[in-house]
Amino acid sequence: MKIIHITDTHLSPSKPHFNGNWAPLVRWIAETGADLVVHTGDLSVDGADKDEDLSFCMELMREVSIPMLIVPGNHDVGHLPGSAQPVNPERLARWRAMVGPDYWAQDIGDWRIIGLNSLLMGFEDAEEQAQFEWLEKTLAERGTRRIAMFAHKPLFVDDANEGDTGYWSLRPSQRRHLYDLIEAHDVALFGSGHLHWSWKGAFGKTSLVWAPPTAFILDKMEREMPGERLVGAAVHELGDEVKTELVAVPGMTAYFLDDVVEEVYPQAAHKKQPEQAE
């Protein structure tokens, strides 16, 4: 099975800075012969607060002829407690009404594809608990199927046992819970986005992939991270082994957020806390 993994499109009707990368991506996807597209979030510039951003994004997503599954990013539903836009019932309801479920599972052949709302992880509330209970049940009922799991935020950035990275990755308690489930249930792939860096690695027997962003990369406004600065997509071939290629899609422009951050995300240009970074 071939999965095209895209992430961080950051599309908007009112802030169209990165919209030009969508058409070449759609053309390229149509030529891949893929079975499925998975979008790991940040569809929008500000879908967390603007209906029109999410509706605009979904109109564009329908241009993709291959079936697509989507999980939300922080710009779609909000982020951690104390951030400028924390996840709340209103933001979750907007996503669920306009896009669909924020976590899901779909069986395709010998595989169970699972999408998680990583933005719920860190609140330690009823929504987080409900997702973990659902995930435990979904994994327990997989039968002989192998698991490919997708989320917006990565498990970690620099080290599997690192502390709290704030904005960038899952918090240690939730990360440990996922580690235990991944080890117990033959999770072959964990794919994510969010960092605007592209990287392939492993955690035990699980392939870890940060897909290339579609919208932009970062120059000097954030620290160096593992991997490479690349605008494009990831191609996952799921068989006896997981094989992933990180692709610079022809016709796409490697925009730097640094050049337009004051226009697109002014709060990031003047951030005071890691949780408010963009």
C-alpha cells in the first residue's frame, strides 16, 4: 500500500502567502498512483478561530482525487493550556462539524491506519482520556493487522527520553503512554508534521517520520532541528517493511516563514513563551 503523507499546508483565503504550493502538490499526488493521502494537520492559517479558513481548506482538499484522511494541527483546533489559542469545546466542535472526526481508524488490507488528535494530549481532561481509551480499544481489536499511526505533533524532537519541549512535541507523560501502546501493538510507523523539518528515524521497531511541510520552512527564527529543510511530501510504502521517501515536489516553492511572519503570524514574531510559537 502506498500512502502520500502531507502536512502543514497553512492555507487561507485572506492570507494566501503559501496557497501557490497547493496546485503543484495536487498534480503530483494524482501522478503517484497512491492508495491513500494522509494530512497530518495545520491545514489552515487560522482555522482554530475562523470558519472561513477551514471551509476554504476543505474546498481545496476535495481537489485531491485519491481518498484522504485528516487529523488536526494546532492552527486548526488550538494548542496547549496557557497558549494564545488553547484547545476548547468551541474549537473542537468547529473542526468536527466542518472537517470530520479529529481521531479515527480505517482498515485497508492488512493494515489499520490510525489518526490521532495530538493537540488533546497535555490537558489531562475528559477529552484526552476518551481518546486514549478509544486508542487502547482500537489497538486491542486490530487482530493480525499491522498499525500505521499519524498525528500532527511528533513523539519527540532530539531524544526519546527528553523532557518537556513545550510547543514542539508531546509532553513526557502522554509520550510515555504512547510508547507503551506502540511497543505492545506492533506499530510499524508513526508519521507526523508540525516541526517544518523533514526527518526519518526509528523508535525501537517503529519507523518515525516527520513529513516535509507543504507551506514553508524556517530559517533563523527557530533553532536547528534534526533532519533537513524540505518542502514537499513523504511517500510511505507499507508492506513486509515500511519504506519512506521524503520528496521535494516539483513546482513547489520553499518559502521561509521568516520573510512573512509579521503578516501571517505576527504573534510568532513577538512570542514570549514557547507555547505561543508558530
